Amino acid sequence: MLKGYPTINALKDPEIKSALIEDILVNNGHRLELAYQELLTLLSERLQDQGKSMSMYGLPEPAQLRTELERYQIYHDVESEMREYTELVSTIPNNEQQQEIFDMVARHIQEETRVFLFVDGKGGTGCSLCFTNNYCSFTLTILILIGKTTLAKKLMAYTRGHGKIALGSASTALAATLYKDFETTHSLFKFPVVEEQDKDPNLPTECLLSRHPQRLELLRATTLFVFDEFPSLDREVFEGIYKEMKQFQNKVVVCLGDFRQLPPVIEGGDRAATVNASIKSSPLWNFFRIMRLNLNMRLLGLNTRQDQLSDDDAQDLENQKNFAQILDHIGNGTHPQSVDDEFDGTGAQIIPMSFVKCFQTEEEGINFIYPNGHNPVYMHNRAILAATNKMVDEWNTKIQDMNPAPLLSLYSVDKLCEVDDPHNTLRSMLSEEVLNNFNHSGNPPHKLNLKINDICIVLRNLNKKAGLTNNTRVIIIHISRFVIKVRTLNQSSSIHLIPRIHFKFRLPFGQSYQLSRKQFPLRLAYCISINKSQGQELSKVLCDFRVSPFTHGHTYVSATRVRHHNDLAYIVDPNSFPFEPDVPYINNVVYPELLL
């Protein structure tokens, strides 16, 4: 049903309905009406997991539906949560900084006293995985101990293991998939998703929890709230939550992130608008206590086993240390060799990029990022990053041409809606053929060209529980008229059937002109925008900086998608070598007022 199947018709068919409740009948003593109500309850709960309701699909509500609070208590029993916490502690111990944070939060959880905590953790301060350096003559395995994500998981398991409620959210659906039961912040607190051009600048953003009393009951019973990717959350959203949650009285609020990464995205906004949208510009920021995870686990790991390294290996590791320090300089805007352009108010500077490969032609760049041609085995965890959508589209077309599979063109169904046109003058002019020519960022085109084995990203949250969310990378397995079969390219790889869904976007004729497009929610992802790359860890990245990064965090985010400097390269303009013939200078935009 969530993917477009006609479930309502299935429930009306006696034979199909009987088959759906057959297993339930066996378990409940063949009580037909009770089995039917249990089926409706299962459907309703599945829909609620995706932020939907039975009424949205014309289905009857079950007679006795468990509340969200009751469902939470069933799914998170104390014993299993305490086992999870014990396992996390025993397998991934805290370092000194993380233990200090944990102890402070645990104390507030037990005492049920209010605290606002921001945990600042930059890239390289640790995450729960092992990094293998394959550039040495032997394999050097560096244990990356623990970072923000695992710390948050421990805090949530600890809270639930003590019979209290913990809820988590992230600014993006992709970041939410790092946890087993996170939602997006908009979804958890029932904020409407409104296009930027539809917002009333004179009205604050408000959540709609008053329309969802069960969710409000769950939220008000919660002890611990965790917000991931907090710096990219618009301040108006958090201010709305703060108001609705009665100033978080007796609640523990833990927020995670890195202010050197991308701030809230304001369409067409300048530096002042971007800074104003940041939580740092909110009066609520004064309530936060800042805790830092600044032990750089990359550098700690690189100091191990140095006595066993050859001269070449030692030089490689020294370069990696330098690269880690350069990343710090990029994020902080403190590179000692930078040339600032602060006089123009953009926050831009140009900085040298040492120890990183640089090319001046697309062919050189392709040989670096995709040396084996179109080979999905090697391509699935690599990407080209670009600053503009125009460059993204050009690269995707170029790389798709390398795919030997036949090209299939999939066409959308477009129609005009919400037109303030009483005499149908414009409606008659804007025929379907004309509408087909309109495109909008974040939506698929009318003519979607795909091939088997193409790498794509998903453009909407289709199944958050299964990890099929906005910006998830997938590979095309099969293409048919009504569905496309894909496999996700994350750690928990899974196969899904994706149908066409409806998209809506405004036309450039005023707010009353809106186009409705039914198309597959997919876009090629051999190249992605820098914004969409945040939250993704890739094995190899090629940054096309012939069009320079233009906002805070662009350069830092693009450079921190990989762990080794040999896995990062740039395509630059020939004029990017103003001082040294072998060292390019690239654009870096940093707004100091957004940093801690």
C-alpha cells in the first residue's frame, strides 16, 4: 500500500481478505471479527511508522487501536534495551571525553532535570568502524573508537533500560537511517513540509501537534530527546518545538553536529539570511552547554606501529596527518596561507590544497574516479561532487554514456493544478506538452533516462524503516512500465520496487500556478551536489571546483567525505595556480559567526 498497491481493493475482495487474516485466525482461535480488527491494527501501525494514516487511503480504523505511547512501551521493553546498552558498553568503550558527556547526561536523566547540551564532534573524532589504510605496503588497521552516533545510541539505550522514554530525530532522513528508530525532526514533531516560496515571512513556523494528540502524549512522556545534524536545522523549527513542548521542562535535550558543515539551506538567501536561520542566532542558543569531542582519532590511529613502516609508508602517513590538519583549517577558515576576500562580505577565501591530486581535464578526472569504466562493483561507493545542479546534470549524462546497457526513456504525466484563472486563458496555453518542459530542483524530469546498473539517488522518503529515504543511493536492477527494481547501496543492502509517485512544484507565473508530475522518484547519482553529499561516507571522491563553492561548509563537507587524502581529487580551472605551479588554490567559504 505504501508503494502504491491497491490494498483497499484487496480488503474488499472476500478471498484476498480471507488469505490476509488466515494466520491471525489460527492464532486467535478462529474469531473472525477479532482477526479482522487485528489486521486493521497491523495496517494502521505500519502506516503510522511511515507518518501516514488509514483515512488517507480510505481504510477503516481498527476498533481498538493502541496509542503511540502504548506501542512505544511494547517495542522498547526494559530488559532488551538494557542488554543493548550493556553490549554497546562492552564492545565499544567510551574514551575520557565521551565518558564525561555520558555521565553528565545520565545524571540529568536520573534526576529528570532540564538540560540543553550540544555535542560538537568534527569529522575524524571517531565513529564505530574500523578504517583500513591500504596505501601502505602492509595493511594498517586503525580502530576508530566511538563518535557522536554511538554515544547517542548508548544514551538512548541507557534511558530506555531504566524504564524511561528516549526519542531521536535528525534534520535529514538520510542521517536518521544511522539509527534504528529515528525520524526526521519535521516528522517527529509534525511540522508541515512547506516550499520556501509558500512560506509567509510574517508567520513563524509552527508544528501541528495539536492535531496529533497521541504523538503529543508520547512526546510529553519523553525524558531524553536527541537531535542529530542539529546545525542544519532551521532555528524556527527548534523554536516551534520549544514552545510546543512547554520549554522542555524536566527534559534532557542532547543535540549533535558540526557547525563547520552546511547550515540551514535558504533558497536564494544571502549570508545574512543563512546566519539568521541558524540556531546560533536564536535566543535559545544561550541555554546550551557545549561539550566537545575533539580527540582526532585519525591522528591517534596514525601514530600506531610507525616503527614498522618503510620510508614511503612513513611519508604517506605524515601526509595524512597534514591532510587532517588542513581539514581543520578548512572548516575553521584559519588556513595560514589563505588569501581572504572578506571585504566583499561573502566569507570567501582561497586556500592551497597540498597532498591532493588535481586535474584540469574531465578525462583525467574520470580516470581517477572510475578507472574501470562503468563497473557497478567499483562505482557504488564513489561519486563526483559539484556545486551547481547544471554541472551535476552534465556529469551524470557523461558518465551514463559509459554504461553499455540500452537506454530507456520513462515519461511523466504532467498536469496543471491550483490555477487562479477563471476564464481558463492560461490553462489553455499551458498544455501538457508545455508543462513537460518545466523542471524543478529536487524533482525528476519529464523524460527520465535510465539504464540497468545505473547509480541513482531516491528523491523522496519512501520507506524510512527500510532505509529507503531521500538521498539514499541505489542501483537499478530492473525497469518495467509501472515499477523500477532497485538495490540500496548502504550497509544493510535491500531490494525494493519503486513506483511512480506525485510531485508538485510552483511554475514561474505566480503562487497560484502549480504543476503536478507523476514520475519515478529517482535521479542519476554518478555526480551529486555537495549539499546532497553531507552525511555520506564515500570511498573515493572527485570534486569539480571549476565552479567554485559558494556557501559556508561547501569545501569542508566535500573534503571530508573520504578518510584518506589519496581518495580525494579536484578538477580545477587552469587559472587556479596563482602562486605555485603544482599547488592549486580553491575557494573556501566560512562564516565565522556560525562557528563555535
